[in-house]
Amino acid sequence: MAIFKETLHLYSDEGITSYIDITEKIKEIVKRSNITNGLVSVISPHTTCAVFYEEFSHDIDENGLDFLQLDLNNGLEKIFPKHTSASTYNYPGEEHYRAVESWGNIDEYLPNGDRRYLWNGDAHLKATLIGSSETFDITNEEITLGSTGYIYFVDFDITRPRERKCLITVFGE
């Protein structure tokens, strides 16, 4: 069995859930892998990000979200409302704030020492619910997706823009 790995570097926005269509990039990676039959695994290593498979709905709102993404946001918001204050969720607690404040790269997590950058409990819960990975079949050197199916990487953390990684592992023969 052969294994081929690649990492995608993606960028999320501040203030809005970032949906990134990675379908074509995954197809290209599968081609580069030279694996004829097997599986491709698409994984987010981030705890506020998810990977999912869904139809592209063609209609978009004024923010550029396709209607299925908008509906997903609205549904998840009913389950996990936005984290708007230190009391919205139990997370983060004082111990977590202190732990993050002790890290050498504190400005990456708490720019200017602002604890509000950790008010992303909703993002963690949404990502947990959706899931951090998807696995797809490869047959005859191609990923087998439905004709309207797209692979999305989503960052639910709206506290600040960031570079994100998506890990791709192709394995088979």
C-alpha cells in the first residue's frame, strides 16, 4: 500500500464563518498521488474548524454565503449561539486564560492581551458537531464524488483572520 500526504494552507476571515471550497485541490492531490484505488482522508487539525461534504446550492446571500451554508449557520446558531461575553459559555475558564497567557506566542492567541479573542466556545462546539474529517473513495485514479457534491473546509472561529492547515492523506494501490 502506498501513502501520499500533502498539506493545504488556507485563510479564514474575521467576523464571519469562513467556508472554503477545497474540492478541486483535493482532486489535484489525488491525481498527484498516483494512487489508482484507495481512499483520501481530509482532516482539520484545528479544534474550531471542520470538514464536510455538501451540495453547492448556487444561490448566495449578500455576504457571499451559499444558501446551504447560510442555513447551516442559522441552524448551528440555534444550538450554539455566538460567544459574545465571558459568561456566554463556561469555556474559557480562568485556568485556561492563565494557561494561554503563559505561552510564548501569546500575541497569536490574545492580541494585545485581549481575552475576548478566546470567546470562541461556540466555534469549538460547532466544529465538534460537524466533525474534523471526511474520507472519500478513489476509483480509477479519481475521487468518487456526486455530481453536485463539494468538499468544504470551514472555520467557525470568527475572532480573527488566520492561516489554517488542512491535512490530506491518500492511501491505496
